[in-house]
Amino acid sequence: MGKRRFLQSYIRLLLLAGMLTATMACSDSETYTRYPCHLVIDNSIHQNSTLGAAMNAMSPGVFCIISSDELKKQYAFTNNLGQESRVNFTAVDLRTTRQLGMNNAVIVGFGTLTSEFMAYDRECPMCYNPDAIPLKSRPLKIDGAGIAKCETCGRLFDMNNYGICTSEGGVKGMNRYHCSTTGPFGMLTVTNR
């Protein structure tokens, strides 16, 4: 009788471990892209309000597109409230490596439905093909409501709700990156790990 209970307990433990592993594997691999991305901006030095508005937990629904101009040595910021600005790289920025997603642009901000800080790739997950020759950008346009739209396929993505596709026939949400912020005029980190 003791051997039977031991065997039943062992089987339950294996099933539980398998279910937990499957749950964790699905959630992470389905959520975040592995496409290279590495961005660190110290907004306590730049003091940029266009970016700061998107890094403020008290203003959910504000999203900022970040791109870099390596020739001019500047960051460009455009948020969904219509603000645009540029800042020159600092000495620290010049010493760090930057890779901003699939085609040199990421979108960051707090979602209104999730209250979580998110970082998305700006390229359409349905249309952009990094292996295409020639490489063609399929950037998403963002609006004041936190919706990203692809001009190529017309699909809509809700950045306030984990970047899910809200259009009919949309099965894939926006590509996401791991990110963190220490506040509007603090550190921003966006990576693929």
C-alpha cells in the first residue's frame, strides 16, 4: 500500500511540474521577441519631457516612439500627444551600444488597462520581414488613444492592452521587449532579455 501511494504522489508531482513548465514556457515565448534590442537612456541627464511623459506611471496611455540618428548623434522622441523633440547623445550614450529593435525604433509607455510599463517594436508584426531583400520598413503609426496602426495591412494594435491585435484576422500582437523605468526623469532600459 505504501508503494502505491508513493507512486501516485510521484506521478502527481511530475504532472504538476510539467504543467508549470508548459505554462511558463508558453507565456514568455509568446510574449517577448528575441529580436536584438538594447537601449539605455538616462533621462535625469536629458530632462526630455516628450519621453518623460511616457515614463510616468501617473499618465497611462501616453506612448513615445524612440529612434536614434547615428549620423547626427541624437535620439528622436515622438509621443502620441503630438510632442516631438530631439536630444544629443551624452558622452555616456556615445560609449554604449544601441540597437533599437527591428528597424531602429521602439515604443514605450504605461498601458491604461494594464498599468504596466511596456516596450514594443515599432514594426508591424504581420508585415515586416527582416529577411526580405530589399528590406522594407513597415512602421506602425500611433494615435492619442494608444492604438498603433499599420499603413500596409490596416491592422490595429492596442498598446494599452499588451499590444493585442484588435482587427479581424489578426492573430499576433505587437512584438514586445523587456523594459523598466525609474520614473519620468530617471533611467529607461529596453532589452530583449
